[in-house]
Amino acid sequence: MPRNIQTTLVTGGLGDIGRAIALKFANNGWRVVVNDIAPRSEGEARLEGWNAPYGSLLYLSGDNANRAEVEALLDNIEAKWSVPELVIANAGVVTPAPFLEMTEEAWRTHLDVNLTGAFHIAQASARRRVERGIAGSLLFTSSWVQDTPQANISAYCVSKSGLKMLAQTMALELGRYGIRANLVAPGIVMAGLSGRLFREGEANPQEFIDRIPLNALQSAEQVADAFWLLAQPEAAYITGSTLFADGGMSLFQFQPPKG
């Protein structure tokens, strides 16, 4: 492929949102490295069913919470394609539990995957950029709960709040190297855990829709659109910022009309 074709890395790429992001970029002419913890054979098999342009997707397995695996992942990307112009730290977990019932293991898992994993991929990729004199961008999948606490997901809220500060400190320190860092904060998405809960009847989607000013659940594709916006040349002067693509969910003062 010509060198002017840009490359992006999407961690947590096999999930609903990761898939939507990967396809958004692939369908618009980018080369996309899809990273997740699934074995290579499983990951490659799943990508075959995505109907992406030929040669636009590459699957590489690796756990972002493990620094050695992150370094190996970046080595592989550079060897196979190039240093990615854009890194999207999307890998994350959420396991609901009341605060008084949350286990230490669950707490550590949220921080290890959602925050420390993002730190590993962000720092390791930024170091390579600085060493090679390559500008670039990092985008993080945050959430509207980075600023607005939500009951029963305290560890998730804390991890996303920490992710916000990680992006801001990176933006502050790395801007002089031409490296930008921003976040996308989705709302209630009909995908992932929430989508499964809605589909299986464990949660009532209307109860959430009634709290959303735009009066609709978000699709994974709408989340991907927000990432695409921040990847455009017109966003070149944006760093340390959060794009709240949440339908207004973070406007916690909103009250739906009665009757």
C-alpha cells in the first residue's frame, strides 16, 4: 500500500464499539490494526466476517494490561505496516456492582484494563513517536461518567475519570512533540454490556431513554463517528479535550417532562 494511507490501532477492537470504529476507518481508506485479547486464529476469523475493504484490516492479539505484550504489539505493527498515525485506546471492561459489594478483584480489574492498559499503550506508542520524530494523535474511549457519578459502577467511573486526567497530562507534556491526546465520551450505547442487558430483558431501555435529552439510545456507529471527527485535519488544534458524544446524558440536571 502507498505510504500516504494512514494507519490506526484500535485496542479492544473485537467488541461492538471497537468493531464500529475499525470499520469506520477501514471504509474510509485507512489501514486498521485491530487488537484484542482473543487468540490470533479467533480474531482473524471474526475479521473475515466484517466485510471490510480487502487488506485494510490486520488482527494482532495482545493484552494491554501487560507492558511486554504492548511493546510486542507495537513492534509487530511497525514491522508489518508502519508506526500508526493514530492510536485509539478503546479496550475496557465494566462489571456493575453496588459499592458495598464490590470485590477487590473487580476493583483491580477495572483499573488494570481501563486505566493502566490505556497508560501502557499511550506511553509506549508516544515514546516511539518522540524517538522517531513522528507527530500523531491518541484517542481514548471514555464515558459520560468520567465527570458524572453513576450508582453501581463506581470502579468504572473512577477508571474513566482517571483516563480523563491521563489524556490531559499527556496533552500538556507531549504537545511540543506534535502529539495530541483527546477523549470521546459516549452515553448509553446499544452495544456491549448495556446492549446485552437490554436485549436479554435484564434492564429496561425506556428507563434510560427517558433520561437522555435526545430521547434515544446511542449506536456503536454513532460512537465511531465521534472518533472519526477527532481524526480529521480540522481537529488538528484540539488536544486535552473530551468530546461528549452522549446525546446529552451528561447533563444530569435534565428532567424528562411528566405526563
